[in-house]
Amino acid sequence: MNRVAAYIDGFNLYFGLKQARYKRYYWLDVAALARSLLKPGQHLVATHYFTARIRDNGHNTADQKRQHIYLEALALHGVQCQFGHYLEKTRHCRACHATWPDYEEKMTDVNIAIQLLSDAFDDAFDTALVVSGDSDLTTPIRRVRERFPTKRVIVAFPPHRHSKALKQSAHGHLAISENKLRASQLPEHLTKPDGYVLTRPASWR
């Protein structure tokens, strides 16, 4: 049986869904999505989800709560979450010279690269399924192919995400369809071991 490990670029996936106006699919079971992309003779052994926790800016409490609920729901379904961070940057308006703080997500591509290469060295998969359209992942994919010629790397592009460099670096590629997203939603309600019930955010319906 061919062992598959999935590596989900949370930000790339989220913004692809957002650009496609697929807010109704935000409550996505990424492990179920990965399983839906498997071929006969393959089985999913791990699902890694990479993101960063939203930083409090005084106006995004609801966003933070929705993300927290979602991450807890993923964990209940066996998804291993890894976190980067936000770096504060100062933005400038060239017209009026005003400045304001902004935040840029960091470390997701690095964390994916480290996990992918570490798992390859540990022989944790036969096939890596990378869900992203970020061309920064081209180098680690090429390194896996060079060092481990018997292992395969497949790229799955989220909606509205594409990279020619990723296509060329991987053994194969595919586009995630709306049907796959629709069929891979988490249950409306999930109960934690302590009895607390996680509920799909109303705005994600």
C-alpha cells in the first residue's frame, strides 16, 4: 500500500477559496479532502496543516474566534497543525504620507519545506501531496526528488492558485474542484473530549 502524507498550505488554500467566493467551503475537512484525491492503492498516513494564528488588531475578535474554532475542529479530525507568525510592517501612503501598521504572514513555506524534507528522510511517506500554489515550495520539492528518487511529489492547486514552476518540479499536478470541496466539509457540530461543542460559524454557511 502506497503511503501518502498531505501538506496543506493554509493561507494559499484560504485565499484561493476567498478569491473564488467559496466562503461556504471554509469549514473544510482538509484530511477528507486529501483522502478524496488519493488513487487506488494509496492511503493517507498524515495530514499537516500550516498557518499562523491571527494577531489581535483591536478589530478582528470575530475572525480570531472563527479561526480558533476551525483549528480545534481540524485537530479533532487528526490534522497536525503547525504555526508560523505575523510580522508587523509599516505601510505608507505615497499620496498623503500617512502610515499605519500592517501584518505579513511568515514561516509557512519554511515550515512546509522542513516537514516535507524531514518526513522524506524519516521515510514517513511514499507520496507527498502538497496542497499549494506557492512557487517558493519549488526548491524543497526538487530536493526531495533529487535525494529520494523512489518517492513521488504531487501538487494539488487550490481554486485560483497556479504555479508553472510547481508543475514542473513535481511528478504530477491537479486542480482541486468545487465538487471535492463540497464533499469534504466538516460536520456542522463536533464534540470535544471535554464535552464542549464546536459549531460551524454561521457566516461560513
